[in-house]
Amino acid sequence: MKILYAAAAAIAALIAVSAPGLHAEGMKAGPLELSDAWARASSGHEGNGAAYVTIANHGGEADRLIGAKSDIAEKTEIHNNLMEDGIMKMRRVESIDLLPGESARLQPGGYHIMFIGLHKPLEDGASFPLTLVFEKGGEVALEVPVKKIGAGGAMKMNH
């Protein structure tokens, strides 16, 4: 019986490592490369969360990130933080341009994927599926690891 459990665990691990689209570390989707995906853990009372990723366009044509999908929240949107009249404000944006040969870094204090109305808190050590939607590159699925509160900077997501 122990051999059966060990074999099942080994097969599950192999599938998780080899399945396309699950890991964002250096993951390529056509000319696009996604890396450094992560989300900050949320406290139990926060209803919102955010995810971050670096997207490099190694192709000869521009592309655009035009959306994101996840079942962890009521809404999943692209947002940016902007300084307006000396006050930092967060705004929904329709897209992020991905110019040929350049990278877009979604990070705290800048562009990010916003989860509004989380169904449950994002817990340190967990992960969740996220699909990014590109104008030319189509849909790219990845698994986003959740890091402890305070990771990546001190920005708090308030709406």
C-alpha cells in the first residue's frame, strides 16, 4: 500500500512540474515570457488583494495585456497607482502596452492585477490560478504563489 501512495505522489508531482501554464518562473507563451508572479497574503478582514508579475515581450510586435481572470474574487481587474494632486490613487486601466523587446513589471505601487471581493483571504504559502488575457497572445494560465504580508513593499490596497 505504501508503494501505491508513493507512486501516486510521484505522478502528481511530475504532473504539477510538467503541466504547461502552471508555473510563471520563466514561463514562455509565444514571444511573451512571464516571471516573478506572486500575490501578497491578505489579513482576514480585507476584501481585496493583488497579484504581480513581470511580462517580457521578446517578439517583434507590440502586444497588450487586456484582462485577467480568476475565480478567487468577484472581480479581477488591471489597476495602476497614480499620484494625483499629491495623493496616491488607484485606478482601473483597460490595458498595459507590451512593446517589442521591453518588459512590463507589475509591482506594488504601480500596475497590478486587482482582486475585488475575495471569496477567502489569501494565505501565505498557498497559491491560486490566474489567467492573463493578451490582445495578440491570447490567454495564458499561471499559478500564483502567495507570500506573507509585507512582502514586496509596504503598499496597502485600499479602495
